[in-house]
Amino acid sequence: MTLPALKSRNCHWIDAPGAADPRGSVNFLQPGKGLDFEPRRLFYLHHVAPGQWRGRHGHRQTQLVLIAVCGSCRTHLDDGTVKETVTLDDPTKALYVAPWVWHELTDFAPGTVIVVLASTLYEEADYLRDYEIFRREVGMHR
């Protein structure tokens, strides 16, 4: 299934190739083959309580790739000009989120697991957690 192109600046879908046989399926991402950075950090979101959200911030430098390995959620993207919402629900389709894009994950189905690959180690100074500060700073980086 081909997903529509994203409107948010520098964000895009990544196909996670794989294989399937009677035992099940396997999908993968590799730097230089669909994954444009060498991951420095991996984390995963799971057991998100009903009605709760994750994310709700932007990054100055960090690139992210989000994969719904199980279940689904809605992902809201805002590049300071364009706002759009996409659904993560297919482990063969990863979502690349560029720096300077505000992102928020909501509406988690029960049992959802989202794996996130990050291009940097955790550094609090990279996070833009206040939306008004994000809007001001993203305007300077266009």
C-alpha cells in the first residue's frame, strides 16, 4: 500500500522491507538503505493509558523514525507552517520526523507499541517543549 506524501517539511514515509513465511514476518531498516542516519538511541512507547499522549515537543537536531510494531496511534506533525495528522498502524511503514517538527502521538489503541529510532543521544537542550518557543525558533531555521 502506498501512503500519501507528507506535507510537513522534510518528513516522509520509509518502506521497511521484509519477508514473510509460515513462521511469520520480519521487517528491517538499515542505515544507507532507507534509513538516512546511524541510530544513536532506541526507545519504545507501550502501555500508554487511554486518553494520554506522548511527544508534544520538537527537536533542534534530532531526527526520528517512528514504527508502529503493534497496534496504532495518530501522529500530529507541525513544521511551523503546515499541520497534518497521520496514522501509524503498519510495521512495514516507518515515519521519518525531521528536526524542527513538533510531533504529538495520540489515540493509542490498546496494546500499541511504537519503536523510535533517534539520531542523537538524549540531550535535554535539544528538546523544544514549549510550543510558543518552538514557533519562534522554527521561524529562524527556515
